[in-house]
Amino acid sequence: MGKSEAPEAPRHAWRDNIEAITISIIMAVMLKYFVVEAYKIPTGSMQPTLMGNEETQIFDRILVDKLSYHFRDPQRWEVAVFKYPLDRSKNFIKRIVGVGPEELRVRFGDVWNRPDGDSEWKILRRTEPVQEETWKPLHLDALGDRAWKLEAPSSSNWSTDGETLTAGGPGSARYPQNGMVLDRYTDGYSLAVQSDIRKRPGIADNHPVGDLRLTGTVEARPELTLLTFEFREGNRRYQLNVPGPAASPDARPSIRAESLAERDLDLPDPRTALYDRAWKLEAGDEVSFSAQNLDDLLTLRVDGETLLELEIPAASDQTSSLYVRCEGGGADFDDLEVYRDIFYTSSHAKIAEWSGDWAIPAGHYVMLGDNTQDSSDSREWTLARYDWPGTDGVLRGNLRGQNENPRRVPGGAQGTELWFRDEWGELHHAPEYAVQQSNPASVEAPFVPREQITGRAVLVFWPLKLDRRLWRLQWIR
């Protein structure tokens, strides 16, 4: 007869709990450092894509994919999380705009690049999903300065109510009714919070913006011969034409770009694009449309289909407005929305003028905020350098104005002290008289090395603000 097996020792509940807790902690740590992590957005530097605002107490919570960049390099236009090169104790979230090796510049509110070895500068255009996220709605109203100005003859019986235009006959309407479109600081925020947003002192929002889009629906009346969406940019006129029901049977949509100035060396002769077949609006049919001037490309879409595109040379004068014109008869417009693009400024008001073009080395990136007016990004990053008592070599750290870093604290036993946080996040202090600026005292430091980019922002999942009828749930493009 064989020996009987010894019975298993009974497991204790406390042991099971310890094992479960230990495994949970390990999994949480693995997820946080290698797979996914949640972040809170503290500022508005990426508005409107991401929101962080003290006045409204809206701070987006986002999920960050930390796995993808272990298998591939970051790509242009992705929203990335990275260690701030001038203070690596902090994480920043910006959009990747420059990818080395290349040269990058900001010009006329747009971003241009010249790949390594190329001689010609080219405008950088976002992908369509990214552009949809970064258009800033201007929220039409019937009474404010961002409203339509009716220029139709009184007999045409035109009227407007914010997002509608009723054209009883031939005529036109202009937007905005006073002046031009500027990069107003609150553009892009929803109406539920816009009135609470406060612009900080020193923020400029007076740049004319040339890149505009108009969307909506139109129902043509039988007498309409031609519908024109016209963009003005400085002394230039861009006309996107759609034949109406009363147009000739062989009429075709077209785009025409011309200069109204005596001399325009970049656009000396008109440029045109013509649809490849006869096409016109049908009386009584409501269709959606989109007309835009974006990144030196004119685009006309009807019912989601791109009818025409026309490349145009860059315009140095970004002063802009747009018109809706009807010939022969009228039309009814609804759900009208005007948008403006991000206007990238080439310098930041808080620090100093940007020195020029960036020559980005291989394996390095330039980061810009979508809220170009109020973003601590590559345009302003400046590395301060000090010969600091008690340290070997040069102490380096983020140079911030307005007595932020370094910070002068008067009244110490040895007189005024200088407090300075270095590039590793460590805080140093010493009597001001003992600290010497190194040579050079400061250098521009606009680049983020590849190894400091830690993840890609993928989803906004919070907050839920019932009092403002706001739920921030969206993919990040």
C-alpha cells in the first residue's frame, strides 16, 4: 500500500489579500510608466484642443499613450508629453511642429519648413483631422462686432440673425461688419465659458488673421445665377464661385485669385481653377458648403465633396474679411459659422524677440502650443547660465522674466539673495553679489531631444460641468 500524500497547507485570507494588492501595485506601476497615464492640464497653452483655466475651473483630464513611442518616433502635429528640457522635474504638453533634421520658421502667422538639404521653404499644412481640432469658431452674433454687415440694395430684402442670412435678391453681406478679423484671445472657447475667460496682462491679440473658413447650408432661389464666397487678404481678392439655378447649362464652379494692388510681385497675374464639368445649384435644394483660405490654399466643398482647390502665393498683408454675394436672385443661408486658424506669432511678449529661423538637429523637435499667444513653448525657452558659488562648472536653468527664475529676495543677512531652479529642478540660493553670469549669460534652447518625449496625448475624458452644460469627452488630434 502506497504512502498517502500530505494535505495542502490551508491558505490564509491575509496572504491572498497581500498577493492581490502586490500584483495590483505592480500592474499599476507598469501601466503608468510603460502603457498609459492620466494627466491634468493646468494652463490654457493648448486651448482650444486642451483646456486649463482658473476662471472657469475647467481643467481637462487626459489619457496619455506611453507605449507607442517605444516602437516608433513621434510624428509632426501629434500632441506629446515630454520632460521640459530646462526643468526636467516638470512635464509639458505641446504639439510637435518641427522635426529634425530641418529648418523651421514662422512667417505670416503660418509655419514653414525647409528639410535638410533643400533650398526652398514650404508651408506646413496640418492633416485634416488635426485642422478640424484647431479651427477656432468666432461665434456669430447679430449685435456685436463679429456680425454680418448687409450691403444689399434695400429692394433686395436681405436680413440676418447671427447664424442665418436671408437674401431676398441680388446683393452682398460682409463679415465682420467692423474692421477685420483679429486673433482675439478668447477665440475657440465655447460660448458657455467665453465670457469668464480673462486675458492676462501683456498678451497681444491684435494680429490680423488671413486664414478663414465659412461653413453652413444654402438653399438657392430660382432666379440666382451666381453665388460667390469672397475672401479679402490685404490687397488681394479670392472668389469661390458656384453657379445658381438660373445660370447657363454649361456653367461650372470656379476659383479666381487676383491682386487689386498696382504691383504684387508674388501675384502679378490672376490665378484660376475651373471645375471639370458643368454643375450648378438646384432651386429649393438645401446643400452644405465650406469655403476657406487656409495655408495659401483656397478650397471649395459642397455636401462634403471637394470641388476645387487653388494654390496661391503667401500674402504679407494678413488683413482679412469675407463676403457672401448673390447675383440674379437670392438664397437662404443657415447654420453659418466663421472660423479662424491659429495665428502663430514668431516671438513671445513675455521674454524677447525670437532670433530667427530654427535649424533643428536630427533627433530633436520643436514644440508649439495651440494657444500661440499664451504658451511657454520653443519660441521663448531660454537657458540661463551662472558661475554659482559652491558648485562645479556652470549652473544652468530656465530663464523666466518678471523675477520668476532667478528670483531676487531682498533683506537677507548678507543682503539680497538670488534663488535659482536649475535644469534638474533643484533649487539653489546664494548672496547676489557672489553669483556671476557665465559667458554667454543666456542662450536660446528651443529643442526637445527624442529621449525626453514620453507619451502621446490621445483622449480628453473629463471634466463634466453640469452648470455649464459641458462634458469634455473627445479624441485628441
